[in-house]
Amino acid sequence: MKKTILCTLFEGHYHYGVAALANSLLANGFRGDLWVGYRGQLAGWITESGDYSAATGQLRLSEQFSLRFVKLDTPVFFTYYKATFMRDLLDKHAPEADVVAYIDPDIVLKCPWADIAPWFEGGIALIEDVNWNFPPRHPKRLMWKSWFAPHGVVQRRELDRYYNAGFISVPREHADFLTLWGWMCGLVADYNTGLKNIKSGNAPDLFHSTDQDALNFALTAHEAPLNTAGADAMDFLDGGYYFSHAIGSAKPWLGKHLQRALGGRPPSPATKAYYRFANHPIQLYSPLQFTLRRASLGLASAIGRFYRKA
């Protein structure tokens, strides 16, 4: 089997998500490196660990699994930086890797690594978004085609699905896709005047989902095979098995589960999945804190069985 490396990007409180992602990978049998690009300061659970080397930026969780921290000096909003970071890993940091996969820090892996690893080979692996149905001649697709044409980006195939940019894996033989996507993200960032949020404007706007819109048009301008899964693979639909993705601003580690449940927003499957992996082996919370958080989550879930907003 080919060598796969994983990566993510974070700043600020998203280090809580990085820890849960790492815990989930270790628990499910991933062996290798999770490369973590970051801005700002590293959290105490990293720098105060006896298994962390400041000289190498490596935090070893087991004999076969490590986090490799890379401090990034870029003003680019991280949602536009994914492709660049992935390409840098293949070219500079991990030239021995055959496949690089990016995973957002608000995602955890739910299934054994052995059940998903073969999917990463031979093509670009993707998962459909919440609003996955996106016909070939959807108004937005036609707008993108017209807008990108003067920039020399030519559509080579039609697609009828819209993919989430929170997860993507790319084999080395198709690394040029990362160059294309990264360049297109730069165009979108310029169009959105250096946007500092994931979303821009309203849904009908040309580039509302920023890097994700750029990704979805880049996929039509490249001819690499696509290895795809449905929206259930991120818990956007019931019955998911592979990943769980905590989209939106109410990240699981921010708490307030009871408050949200009383407001008609019970804990999502992704919030529950986060707490399966939040505290071992990387310990983010004291035993008492974790017990209280789990109790709050359980009560909020019970309220959600009887009361939720439509």
C-alpha cells in the first residue's frame, strides 16, 4: 500500500479540534504522520508534553504515529491555503509520501483506518457537501465557467455533485491539481478582497463558499479520477460511517450544549463524535471537566428528543 500522510491547518481555539482529530486517528489505527500547519502559539497540551520536541516540532503519540507541527508565516486566510500546504508537504516536508490528505480540524475519523485507506489511492478522494446536488448547468456553474474563462481555466468535464473542502486527498501523480486549485483560490481571494471568513455574501453570489467553490470548478478543469463518497460520509446525512464533520460556528469544544438545546438546537452527531475522542490519549480536560461536559451533552441530547426547531 502507498504511503499516505495527513495534514490539517489551525489557529486559535481550533487546537481543541486538532487534538480530537489526532486521538481519533490513533484510536482507529492510523500509522504515520499528521502534519499540522499553524499560526500563533501552540497550546499547552502540545508544548508541555514530555513527548514534544521543540527542535523538530514533533509530538509523538505512539511509536508509529506523530503530529508534526509547522509554523506558517503567511497572511493568507487558511481556508485559501489548503492546496498550497498540501503541495508544500509533497515537495518539501515529505517527499517520500505517495498521497497527501487534508482533514479540517473540526472532523474526526469514526471507522478503522483499514476500511478507508484504499479509497485514497488512484484518484482525488472527496465527500459530497450538505447541498450536494449541483447539476452540470446549474446557474452558478455557468457563472463560474464564464468568469474563469478569461483566466485561462477551461472546463474539461461536467460534474453533477458539489464536494466539501473539509476533506480531500490527492495522490502524487495528480499533484498538479493542487497547483491549479491553489492558484484558483488566489483568484477567488482577490475577487473577495482578501476575505477573512469562510463564506462571502449570500448563496447566489459568485463565490459564496470561497475555497470550496474554487475546488468544485477546479475539479471540472482537471481530468484526474475522482474517488467520491456521499454526504453521509461526513455525518451530513443519517447512517454515516467514515467521518464526522462539525460544520458551522458552534464547534463542539465551545460547549453551551444545554443552552443550545433549550434554544431548539440539540447536539449534532458531529458534536457527539467529538466527545468520543476528545480526551484520550491527548487530554484536553481534567476528569471532572470531562465528566461535566459529557453530562451536559447527555442532558442536551435528551432535551433534543422532545424539542427542536424545525
